[in-house]
Amino acid sequence: MTLEATSPGANYGSTASNSSFYAAMRILPRDQREAMFQIYSFCRQVDDIADSDGPRDERLVALQEWRNDIDALYQDHPPPRLADYVGSVKTFRLKREDFLAIVDGMEMDVPQDIRAPDMATLDLYCDRVASAVGRLSVRVFGLPEEDGILLAHHLGRALQLTNILRDIDEDAGLGRLYLPREALLHAGITSDDPNRVIVERALAKVCLPLAQRAKTHFEQSDEIMNRNKRRAVRAPRIMSKYYHAILDLLIARGFNAPREPVRVSKVTRMLILLRYAFI
């Protein structure tokens, strides 16, 4: 995606077709599916702004324009790029503050690149860029309010921590380091230079506790999904199993340099889909 907005009436499914969540979205009924594609498209567009190499002040302006457009959407004056969202917002009672939280999360990377945030800041980042997406999603899936919010909290953090562990080298190439400062210092790593940290021999002492934190969030997510209707949790279950498989591969590979990328095999992806989609 470029910084250009998805046009009104866009095929949101094609926008999401390269997403690891695509299969999970495709199994949903049409109205839920379209709402999820819209949420995904929104996330992609604001993420593309944050990750672009444009001037930081221009990226901040572009993100503020998204905030203004979200406000207009909820004031019954949707701008063209959000006109298609009106039905989903009303049908699934999607909350303005969750869309705004996603923008706030993406913006955390813009004024300056995130480098070794403290744990509280990392958790806030995960809440905004992942759990806020989850809070929108669980409304679409039809989960009860309390369990939906809990599932978004835990599964969002599980997925984002897995992303962070998977993308250590890619993020370093962008000048970013999401590993928490407390864990780095505990491992004896005092630098916050991403390219220095990723070759530290003690890096596994930082990453393994973070992987365990992600596993705990996956376990708590499973507990929530197990007590809800199976059809309501099909999509988040597929997302969870896919990302849990990534986390297991990362742990098995290890975190010391050089690190080969990990990929969930096509067979494993198909087995996850067959087991959890058609229930």
C-alpha cells in the first residue's frame, strides 16, 4: 500500500489478500467479512504512513488528517475514504476511540524511532496497535462485551509480541528496537542502538522472557475462547494458532545472530484452517 487512501467502494478483500489474517477473515459471513476487511484496510493505510520514509512532520500531518476523518465519520459527515465504513460502524457498534487509539499507536513511531522502550511504554504500544484492533474485531465477531475486551487485550498482545520477536532484524533496519529496556539491562545490554543490540550474544536472555510473556497471553486467550461459542471465535482462533506456530518456530530457532527467517509451512496453515474454520 502507498500513502494514497483506498478509494471509496474499494475491494477491501483484495487489499487484505496478502495478509496473514486473510484466511481467517474469509470464513466470516459477508457483513462481518466486509467489516473486517475495512478495519484491515484502515490499519494498513495508517501503518503505511508511519512506516514511510517521508518527512516526519508530513507523516504527523497525515495521521492527524485520519483523526479528523474519524471524527467526521462519527459526526455523521463521513469523508469519501470512510464513506463505506458507515454501515459497519453502526451494525457492529465500532467505537471511535479504538480507531483513534490505532492512529495514536502508529504515531508512536513517527516523532522519533522507538528504541528500547520501558515495559510500560511497550505495553501501551501493543495496546494501541494490536489490542485496539482486537477491540474493533471482537465486536464484529459478536463476542460478549466483557470477554471480547479481555480477548482483545490478551490476543492483541500475544500477536504483537510475536511480531516484535519475528521482526527484530527488519525493525533494526528501520532504526527501531522494540525490546524492553528493563530486559536489555537485565541481560547486561546497555546500548539502544538496534544494529548493535541485534548481534549481542546475550540477546536470547532478552527475547526468551518476552516469548514466555507472549505464550502466557496466548494461554489466557485460549481460556477466553474456550468458554465462548465456537463459531464466534473461529477467526480469532485461526489467528491465534497461526501466530502461536510462528512463536514456537522462533523459540526453536533461537535468537542469536545470524537468524534465518521463520515461516509456517503451507501444510501447517492448511491444517489450522481445516481444524478451526469449518466448525
